[in-house]
Amino acid sequence: MWEIHSSDKIRIKDIAERSGVSVGTVDRVLHNRPNVSRKARAKVEDVLKAINYQPNSYASALAYNRTYTFCCLLPSHGCNAYWTEVEKGLKQCLLNRGDFHLSLFAEYYDQFDEASFVSAAESLLACRPDGMVVVPLNFEVTQMLCSRLQESGVPFVFLDSNIPEIAPLSFFGQDSLKSGHFAARIFMMQAGAEARRILLMKLMSKGRVASRQQENREVGFRSYMAARHPDCDIVELPLQIGEEESYDARIGDMLQRFPDIRHCITFSSRAHILGEYFLKKRLDGYHLFGYDMIERNLECLKQGTIDFLIAQHPWKQGYNSIKALFNHIVLRKPVQQYHYMPLELLTIENYMYYVADEK
């Protein structure tokens, strides 16, 4: 059993009395200000050590009454619910710290256009940020941005996708390779040893996979499959972003060409493309594995055309990215560098608990 009372709080007056110095001297020592003799400083520090004094960093930061500018560099996403949830988390973290003078600016870039990334980054640098949240593109352009931030002493956090060589202040997202391994393990547990051919739906743009996360998850998936199921044929169904009107025809053609396919997977957040096709065509006997509990995926999960989703807490990723910058810059607290989101497997039986926990 233990107790704590508000009266247990150590006041500056108490420290002054124990040290034999004035209240003003204690205040200067606590805030590391000048005009304190070595002897007086030593007395105060001895008392602070004896009572295990823990400064109220929140109150101290408020006392400075300065303004802070945070910036976010995000992929363009339209109505993509995954990034919408990330944005909600970013904004909510700032709103929850309304006692401080904080501003948040965001710019968007095309994930398949390096010039777009560079242009959006320049716009944010012009804001003279105190800290920045970055969703990386490729190594080269991300490194160029981060080198400039480091030269200016501006800490940055990576969100969703990590580039460890650049050493961000912190990273929030899944371990993509392990996520791919995990997906392969669960997928093949359901498919069984008799599955000789599976369908991999890939979202593409300008001939490239639509995100680094998709690419890295696929690497992990294929690594597991090569080691454990080398005889299983992986048939790719590439779908181009912006050509949605062709999706049904392309899916139908693929399923006709490979009538033995019954198990499908995608590493994007749009498993609903296949799920809704199965619903529309009233096709039974297909099993689908995808990522992210966005609204359309959830509906397919409820209808039974998606069996499993791996979720990664986009709201929390956004919220905690700003929180890390705030703790480091404003409160001057230490920040853990790597924060890997749990690999949570959602089904029709347990998705509602994930929804309750997300905020």
C-alpha cells in the first residue's frame, strides 16, 4: 500500500530553507541562469540531490512562453482513409497541447515524383520549422532534405517508412520486412500445403509499386515463401492507380486464366478492390488477406470477402510523431528512437476491439 498527497510537493521555498539561500537563488539554479556563486549553487544542488528533485518540465516550458512550428511532409492521398487517420492523429496531438503556442503546417507530395517531394520540402523549410515529421520517399531525396535539417539543428521524425541510415530522432511504423513474414505465415496457415498458386494484387503508378511499405512487405513475404513454400506459384495482378474503370475486367480475366486460384493477398490498404469484386460478382470460395482497417476494408470484412487484415494504428502513428517532437523540443525529454507498431491481425470476431483502442 502507498499514499501520495498534494502537500508532499517540494516547493522552491522549502529548497531555499534547506540550502540556506534565497528563493531567487534557488530559482536561478533550477533554470540554469547566471549570477549564482559556486558555493550557493553547490548548496542548492546538494539539497536537490538529497530530495531526488524532479523538475516540472511541462510548467518550465510554459514559463518560456515561446512559439513552436512543426511541419509535416506527407504523401498526397485524396480520400485515402489510412493517411486521413494519420492526419487526424497529428492534429489531435497539437490540439491536446493548447496551453502552448504551437503551429502545424503540412505539405503533400506525389509518391512517384521526386520533384514534387523536393518542392513540398522547400515550402516547409521556408516556414523555419522547429521540428518536422517526414514520410520518406527514396533514400536520395530524403537524405538531401534531412541533411539540411540536421545542419540547421532541426530534429525530424520518420512516419510509416524508415530509413535507418539517416538516423531520425524517432520512427513510428511497422517493421515492414517482419510484417511481410508474418503475413506469409498466417496466409499459408489458412491456404494450406495444397495451395500451388496464389494471387498477389499490387497497386502501381508509373510502373512502380505505389509505396515503400508495399515494396518492403512484399520482400518479407517472398523471402518467407521462398524458404518455406518454394513450389507455390505467386501470380501478380498489377492495377494502375487512376485506371479504376479497368479493374473489374482485369480481375475477371486473371481469375479466368487461373481458375485454381482461391487465395489472394495485397500489401496495400485497398484489399477492398478484390473484396468488393467478389461481393459484386457473388463469388464464393475466395480468401483474401490485406492491410489496414479503413472503412471499405471493414465492410468487406463484415461481408466475409476479406478474411484477415493487418492493422497498424495510423492515428497513433500520427499522434505520437508530434508527441515525440514536442517532448524533445519543448519539454527537453529523452525520446526513444524506434517505435514499431504491433502486428495486429484483425478478423470479423475482433475488429471492434481494435476500433475501441485506436484513439
